[in-house]
Amino acid sequence: MTHPPTDRPTDRPRPSVLFACVHNGGRSLAAKVLTEHHAAGAVEVRSAGSQPGTDLNPVVVQVLHERGLSTEGERPSLLTREGVEAADVVVTMGCGEACPFVPGKRYEDWELTDPKGRDLETVRGIVEEIDRRVQRLVAELTAG
């Protein structure tokens, strides 16, 4: 009797990433949307803010739309310890000491300019840098 292979990607649990920043309307929003795009369902993605705002950054939304990416249904949400505990990788982007630390979790701190109040060209550059980092992370998480 033979058994099916167990190392197929569909048999492994999807890795989970949480992107966290302060307002959850700019950097972490862009990272979430870009990760969903590049991972095509292979990675579970969430985002949250240590002090979530009420709205998405309109310039970040514009840049994502220029790239053909939707932000429909996205809303800022509060960063919680439970959210951190549920993630395999926690990527912080300027939330500082407000980000809960859970031993044993993999953390990455991406130092990125806050797009709040920035002009369109500056925000395009910020989103481009987030995209480069996201592509590396997705490739690493989906390898094998």
C-alpha cells in the first residue's frame, strides 16, 4: 500500500504574516495588499495598527489602484496580542513599543517612511520599497 506524498504545498499549512504599523492605513495596508497579490493565496495575510485610524491613506490607495490592486473591504484594525500570537511572522513598520512581543515569533522590523502627508511621488517610492520587501518575504515563505 502506498501513501500519497506529504510534502506537497497543499498539504502544508499556509504561513501567516501580520503587518503592523501605527494607523494601519498606509504602510501595513500596502504590505497586506501586495502580499495577497504576490502570494496568490499561499500565505495568510493580516494587518493591524497600534493606534488604528478611521480611514485608509488616500494616496496609498491611489498608488495601489495605479498598480491594479484593490483596497475594497480594507479597514484599519487594532493590533492585538491575539493577532500576534496567530502569526508565524510579524512585520513591524514603526509601531515601536506598542507592538506586543510574543516569545518564539519571528519578527522583522521594516524601517519605512510613513506615507502620511507625503506627496504622490514619495508615496510611490514607499510602496515600491514595500513591494520589493514583500516579494522577498513571499518567496522565502513559499519556497520548498
